[in-house]
Amino acid sequence: MKTITRNFLSVLRRFKMATVLNLLGLTVAFAAFMVILIQVKYEYSYDRTYSTADRIYRVDKTVENIIGMVQTRPFIEEFVKSSPHIEAGGLILALPISNYFYVTHQGEKKGFREAVSIIQPEIVKVFDFPVLQGDPDCLNDPEKMMIPESLAQKIFGDESPIGKSVQTDEQVFYKNEKMFTVGAVYRDFP
């Protein structure tokens, strides 16, 4: 064992540059391995927080010079009806736009700016929203909304937000409604 240690130290002293390059190479290789391993783990665990993750699929349609997913509502509705194996399906209209909303509590306006997504009611079944309060089918009424738990805390504090009104003076996408009623509160997605 002494001889091996002595030979190893003499090689390190004699070939300093080669030793440094080898150590740097091993460091870079290990770092690359870790990055690849993290990416593979992410790919295999993406969206596994949903209980229905093994049954969720996205329909893609390639359109030249368009970034993102663009689907028409009639196409999606017919696609969902096309097979008895499709349990539920729908559209999510999520644009990077936020609206100014406010609630009136004891004569005082409390405002906030939040991003809004228009979704079809069936999406609640697809992603298995963990509803904490209210009715998960509230989205069948166009004047009702679902909000995440964090937003309910921010706006209403410890009070139950179910049945309370949220107003806006701006148009929310293509909808004409200016007043919405909170129909359900769901647990924040990770």
C-alpha cells in the first residue's frame, strides 16, 4: 500500500498539468451527468401531481409561423366526442394578460391585478382540481369563477369566499360579464 501511495504522489508531482486537466474534466463530466439526470427526472415526473396524469394527453396541431398551441373550439369538441375512450376534454384560453378586479367589503374597495384563464368546465375533470370549498361544477354558469386558495386568502382573508362577488371594469377576454361570483376554491397547484 505504501508503494502505491508513493507512486501516486510522485506522478501527481511530476505531471501537475495533466492532473489538473483530469480533475477539471472529471468535474465537468460529473456536472453534465447531474444536469442530464435532473432533466430526465423532470421529464419522467412532469405533471405527476395530477391523479389523472397517466390519462392526460394534449392535442397538437402544427401551424406554420405560429408559436404556441392554437386550436378551434369546434375541433376540440368534435375530437372529444370522436371516441368513447375519451373521458373528458376541453380548452384552456390562457393569455399573458391580467385584469384589474376589486371586491367591496364594508363599503371599501379592495383591488388586485390577476391573470385570468378562460376554461371549459370539463377541464376540472381532466386535471382533477382539488376543490376545497364550493361546487366543482360551478363553471357551467358563465357568471361564476374558481379561484386558487392563495388568491382567496389574499382577497378575503379567513372568510369563506363562496358566493361573494368580484367585479372588474375591464372586459375579460371575449366575455361581457363585469361581475363574477366565486363558486369554488381549489388548492394551489404545485
